[in-house]
Amino acid sequence: MAKNTIAEYAKFIRPQNFDELMLLAGKVAGRSLRMVNSTAVGGGVAEMLTRVVPLYNELGIKAKWDVIKGNNPFFGVTKTFHNALHGLESEVTDAMLKIYEEATAANLAELSFDEDVVIIHDPQPAGLIAAREKTKAKWVWRCHIDTSHPQPAVWDFLKKYIGRYDAAVFSTPWFARELPEPKYFIYPAIDPLAEKNRELAEGEIDAVLRRYQLDRSRPLLVQISRFDRLKDPLGVIETYRLVKKHADCQLVLAGGGAVDDPEGVEVLNQVREAAKDDPDIHVLLLPPAADLEINALQRAATVVIQKSLREGFGLTVTEALWKAKPVVASAVGGIPLQVIHNFTGLLVHSVEGAAYQIRYLINNPEAARKMGEYGREHVREKFLITRKLRNYMVLLIALDHPGRDVIQL
């Protein structure tokens, strides 16, 4: 859990924004809050909760964080749900729905809820809403997935749970679906004081590059992501090979796994097979505690890539922008909120388009530097953890005033 105090964040944001944060904290102090998700490590949700829960407590909100339990069949089902909610064709059987229901019942038997507000993250624990009638809590479903075009069968199954919440939170308006409860929109965020995002000395960066045998004198292309088909690592390798015809560059594909993503090992093996004949492709399976390594790789990058086929928000993009790195990324999910084309980065729609834009940045370092500067300021304004804290405290206030358009503080 985070060790930093809220006062340490004042240097990153405008003074009036920090004052607003503290004002809101005074309005919600004493409330109790429970967060529930599906994994303690791996993925953006766990990473955000690790940092934000201690800060809630410092601000006077009594916050707890629970992780549901599940076996491989359950996480295989929820991975299929994840893909289907992103719009991919996925077979979902009655047996799979039964596995989900049985795992939900097993978790309900072990958990109790006596907080003022319960926030459930994503589809895996969505069924815990069955406990709502036994609690005094307001229940919120926080969806980090782009559900704008889901497979109807999966959405209809999950909606019988999701539609029972007091509120739903999405990362952007265009991710949302029609639901009976009020909907709110809160951007994900990064913590500038986390090990993954803190400033690094050049010696720290160089030590990591030496460990992985990377040559800092040649352009370095980096994609940091779980080994997931939706992150298109094989497409990144194709992109690199097109760039390689014109520039003597290196590629790093680095990431870890998560217990709720059983497809990761298969995808990693496919990536290793595709890369095995090229010593300039570095496929790095990183452990959960590799935040320093990720930080150093992003800071050393000439260009950071995020060539996702589908995406929720893409916190690896946020991290790269915060480090003032030029980013080439697919125009999917929440990425266009972050990468403003030709201003904070470059948006692409294909392997060929990604290769073209990467070549442009390699050949135009001043344009790359300017995009990096603008990207960092964009993150400072919209995507830091302080803004997320403020928005969630406003949500806590709104939950106490259902149906009100204006709330006087």
C-alpha cells in the first residue's frame, strides 16, 4: 500500500484544486467505503486501488479493499465475458453461466458488508449485488471496460446484476449502456509518486537497460502491457519490422500476468515464437513488483506504443505521457481522451499507420519532444490520482442526494 501523504501531491496540481480536494474531504469524512475487485496484483484496477485506498483513509474516509476468490474455470469464464463485453465474438454456454453463479455464491458466503458505500469493480464480482438487501450501503458498479458494443447475450446476463446497483461509473460517456440507475463518468488515473511514475536518475535507467541488454544509442520502441490478444503484441512485432526496414531500432514488449487472465501464457508463447529469430526484439515477462523496471523502460523509450485492438482506458498510455514520451497508439477505447492527435501523441488504425508514425517521430526528434511536453501537461490536468479522489468524493456526496441536479455544499 502507498506510504505517501496527501500533502505530497500538492506540488503536482494547481493550488485551488488541492484546496477543493481538502474541502470535499471535510464533507465526507467519517464515511465508510468498501472496494471489491478480482485481483490483488496485475492490471490497472489493482494498481489504482493499491495507491488510492490509503489516501482515502488519510482523508477521513474509512476505506477497505477486498479481492474475490475464484478458480481457473471461473476466471476463464470472466475472461470470456471481458472479451464479449468488448464486442468480440465469444461462445458463452449455460455451463459457463453456472460457473459464474456458483463462484459468486461462494464469495457471498465469505463476505459481509457493513459500510456506507460498496464499490464493485468490473464484471467478475458484479454478482455480489445479491447482498445489497441485507446492507444499509449504497452500491456502485465501477466498469473499466468499453461496453459500448457488447455481445447481447453476455450483456443481458450481466445486466440482471448490474441493473440493481444504486449507481454505475464508467470511464467515458461512450462506454456506457442503458441502465436503470444513474450513471457517472470518472477517468482512471495514475499516481505520480508511485514507483512506476516517480522521477528516476539516469543511473537507475541505465542499470535497467544493461540488465536487459538494451542499447540506448539506438531507437527503442516500447510497449508495456499484459500479454493479451486485445493488446495486439503480434501486431506490434509486425509494426516494428516495417520500421526496422528504415531505422536500426529495437523493440521491447514487456508486461506481466494476472490471475484473472488465464489466456496470458498462451499469448506470451505466441509472442516469443514470433520474436525468436530477432535479437533486437526483447520479450520481457515481468513480475508484479517490477515497477522500477517499467518506469525505466518507458523513460528510455524513443517511442512508446499502445497498439490495442480494444481498450478500456489504457493507463500505460497515461504513464508514458506523464514521462513526456511521444506515444503512438490505436484510436480505441479511452486512448483518444489521452492522445490528442498531432498534439499529445499520434493516433493510428493499422500496422502500416503505426509504422509510418513511429518513423516520423524517430526522424523528427523535436516534434517528438514537443508532443511529450504537451502530453505531460495533459496528464497533470486530467489524469492524476488527485482528480480521481476529488471525483469519487463528489460521487459519495451525490449518492446521499438521489435525484438532485444541484447540491449545495
